[in-house]
Amino acid sequence: MTIDGMQLTEMDDGAIRAFLTNQKMGVLGLPTDGTPYLLPMSFGYDDGSTLYFAFVGGPDSRKRTLIEATDRAGFLVYAAESPFNWESVLLSGTVEAVPESEWDDIDSVLATAWRPAVVEAAMETEAVAVYRFGVEEWSGYKHTGLPPGFDPATDA
């Protein structure tokens, strides 16, 4: 099946915002000299154009070293319910550290980020840094079709 035959829909800004509001995990892509460094990240979304990440680990961790060395990054958020029902949003933008003096101001946004228990425990004993991802561009697509043989409109 070609992409023209798929029930693929480009998401508008409202659909992208709604999708980001309902998702809590994505993949952060950081530039390197070779292959981009990709890591799963939980995030908080401010319902506008900013995502927030909390990094756990010392200042020598690879992700902190790479994020401090750049001001640009990519972020992919997706949900795949089935081969015929999925959504995907690709974001690009700037990334910068949030000063600890501002953490209380974004506490409610950070609280919406899902974190595995191991990360929650580490946050109590390890160094934590918070980063702001300022969205400059986004695009999203969703596929909400039915499997072949289940759509009477196309099977007739």
C-alpha cells in the first residue's frame, strides 16, 4: 500500500497540542560527531510551546555533557495502539538549562511527567538538572484507518 492509499492525516496545531498534553514519554535526539544520541525521556508540557525534562545523574553523564554542548535538539513523541491506529509528532527547537531559582515556577508542569520508580528514587540522592525545550517547529501525523477487509467504504 502506498502512502496515498493510507488513511494518513496531518495533525494541525490543536491536535498536536492535545497529543502532547496526553503523552508523557518521548525520544530526545542530541547531536554528536557521529550518530545522534537518542534517549527516552519523560517530559512535562506547558500546553504552549515548551517541554521540560529533569535529568538525573552527575555533571559527567553523557546526556548532560551533550545537552550542555548544544542549543538545538529534536524530540519525537509517538503512540502506537495498533498497525492501523498511531500518532507521531516530531519537534525541533532549542534546549537550555532552567536555573534552579525557576524550578518552583514550573513545578506543576514537571509534576505531570511520568517517571519510573528507579528515577524517582534517584532524584532524592543524585544530582538533578532541569532543561527547557523551546519548540520552534513541529509536525504530526496520525493513521486511524481500519485493517483491510474491515472498512466497508473501501471494500465495496
